[in-house]
Amino acid sequence: MIKKHVAILSALLAFTLVGLLAGCSTSYQLKGTRLSPSSAGEVIVSSDANDNQVLDITVKFMPLPGDLDPELTTFVAWASPSDKETFSNLGQLKFSAEDREAELTTTTPFPDLELIISAETEPFVTTPSE
């Protein structure tokens, strides 16, 4: 039962970053899906001194993880190079249940990537739940 809920939520904030230039900052809008149509957010992407991508993720109007399934407790951001099917855990989003907002600043070496946010039972999982 839990895997079904997590898989649906993992598609909640999916997008692709393509063609980032070193030193430039680019903003990407995030939109909710049918599971949470009011969810919206932004990812501001910039490059650091080592040509890594710095992702500043901000999301608003998030559902409570436990409303999706009582065992779900947190949101985790994942990155996958655009030409791969494997995801790396970028970290747990800091989530305010009162405001229904979440944020995370993290770094990834992938210049072109797919980003997803999934509800998980704990922040230290090694693959997104299906």
C-alpha cells in the first residue's frame, strides 16, 4: 500500500534541467500533479566554483506526508542524470507542516538531470520508493 502512494507522489515535482551555463542562475517552476494540484515551487540552479549544480528548492502547498499514508514521514529530493534511470538521494527537505512549505539547498555534479521529490518513511533511503 505504501509503495503505491509514494510512486504517485514521486512524480509530483518532476522536471528536467538542460543546458546550464557555468556562472548563470536559472529558475525552474514546479507544478503539482493530480495527486496534489495546488503544490507549486521553484528551483533556482547555479554553478559553484567546481562546476557543480547548486539547487535551491522551495515548494509550497505540500500535502502532509502522513495524509498520503500514515507510514510516510518526510519528503526527499532525488536527482538522476538525464540519460540514466538511477537516482541519488540529494537530501531531506525541511518541511513546515504548519505552513505546508518545504525547502532544501543541495549540490549535485550532474549538469543535466531529472529531479523528483518523493514522500518516504525516512530520509536515509537509498532509492526512491516505487
